[in-house]
Amino acid sequence: MRKPLIPIAAVCGGLLLAASLTACGGTSAASDEKVVTVYSADGLKGEKGDGWYDQVFKDFEKETGIKVKYVEGGSGEMVQRAVREKSNTQADVLVTLPPFIQQADSKGLLQKYEPKDADKVNGADKSGEGKWTSVVNNYFGFVYNKKELAQAPTTWEQLLDSSYKDKLQYSTPGVAGDGTAVVIKAMHDFGGKEPAMEYLKKLQANNVGPSSSTSKLAPKVDKGEILVANGDVQMNFAQSKSMPNLGIWFPAKDGGKPTTFALPYAAGLLAKAPHSENGRKLLDYMLSEKAQKQVSEIGGGFSARTDVKATDANAIELTKLIDGVDVFEPDWKDIEENLPSYIDAWKSATGS
């Protein structure tokens, strides 16, 4: 969904989404007792090895001797891959954005495990059945090019202007978590499925086209190839450190206030994980106080733990970003149950 795959030291060179894990030096994850395999939505790994995952995996490997093998893609892609491998599970830990973590649970992909310190995570940010727990809190948003646009757009309606033709793009709903979030936010802001789809049908005239990865959109915005794209606060804030033309904003319906909603990275232990004990250790570590204190400072996100109060410069700037923005809570149960119909409605409206 976000950043292109950049293998860490623990990942054999050239590991791609479609590649088999058995291709790494001729050994499978299941044959190596000191390994843990993570399937994750992109966004937490830095393009230059400077992301939260980079630091956490490095520290985890040093402290435990357990190597991390990492595969990333859109939230929907990761769930689909895990479904295909259900009879021969290759990964241990799954990290996605909602509603895909709930979808993974409903498909029987997750086993019950509550990481140490999960009691310090808000109830809304974890499964009531102990199947998944948020490890990094985050909010949905959009980006714009600060150099090309004198000021950020403020409303959805502005994006219908002809000046945005072929200068706007959002990632594919149903494939990317942030793309799915476009549909969720539009349904909230416009007051339901039908008016949201009516708007997105109009917006399609300006849309460049589909993208399975949200992270690939920010560089295009920074370079001025497009002017506006969807994203999320954590990913885009981290990207803005090396992409100076990126600005973050939250669309409002004309006459209303800007809105957003929490879009946390949620992690769960896969059922029949080949190295479930190592998976438990990694989940514990990601939720540890040490790792959580690095969420804002290194990752540009918000700690999932209520007892970790970040005061670094990034944390202060992040808080200012969402100041004055209405934060709503989606009905995730409804979205989980009806997501296929919402995606079908989007496809019908946009001709995708």
C-alpha cells in the first residue's frame, strides 16, 4: 500500500511480494528456528532504512538473535496472500490497517494472543477476543504539493475543478488500506453510500487511475507529477522529511469541518504460524515501552500505548496537524460485513 519493498539485512536480496519465501537461499521459513516472518502493510519501513520497522527489527534481532523476514504490500494484498497460503502458512505475524485486520480474523487467519502490555492499549484499538492489537496509531489524510499550489485544498468539491484533471490520484479501494479509507471517509462526509458514490463518480474525471500502493503516490506529488493524493499521517509525515514539497491536509465537505479517523497498524499472530513463539516475542517487542517511545521520534506515528506520552519534536508537530480536525469512529463491524458491497459500488460508480 505504501513504500516499495526495501529488504532489510534479515531479508534475502530481491525478496518481492510474488516471490516464494523458499527462494531465499533454498531454505524455507519453517526450516529456520531463529526466524520470524512478517507480512505487513507498507508505511512503517523507511525508504533509506530509517523507519520504525528498521529500528525495531534491528533491535529485536540484536536482543533475541531471531532474524526478521519481511514482506510488504497493500493491506488487502497481504490478507489475500495469507488466505492463499492458509493450508501451508508461511508467515508468523500479520500487520494491516482496518478493516483488513478484522477481515483476516473473520477468515480464520489469526490465533488468539494478547501481547505483553496489551492492557495499556485502548479497547477500540484491539480485538475484544485477543486476536489483534494496534502497534502504531495513525490517521487517514491526503497530501498536496506545497510548491505548485499556493494553499492546500480544503474541500472535496474543490477536487472536481478541471485544474486537477490528471493531477489527482488515490490508491485502489479493496486493495490498499488507504484506498479503502477514501471510500469510508467519503461515505461519512457525504452522509451515506449513494451520495459518496455519486461524488466519486464525478471525481473519476480527474483521477489518473488505479494504484495498488499508496506510498508510490507521495513521490509523484512531491515532484509535481500530480498535485493531490491520498495517504495517511504517519506515512506522509515520515516521507515529508525527504520530500519537502509534501503538505498534509484533511478534506471537508463544502460547508463542513475537515474530518479524519484513526487508521492504526494492527498486528496479529497468524494461525498455524511456523514460528508462533518467535511471532509472540516480536509482538511483545513491538508493544514494549522502548519500541513505543520510538514511534513518533523515528516512525512519525502515534504510540499505541496510552501510558507512553511522547514529547519529541515530531510528536508536537503531529499533534498540531490534527488540531481542529473532527475525528470520527467508523462502524468497523458494518464495514467488515459490507466491504465487498461498498467496493462493488465504488467499481460500478467509477468504471474501475
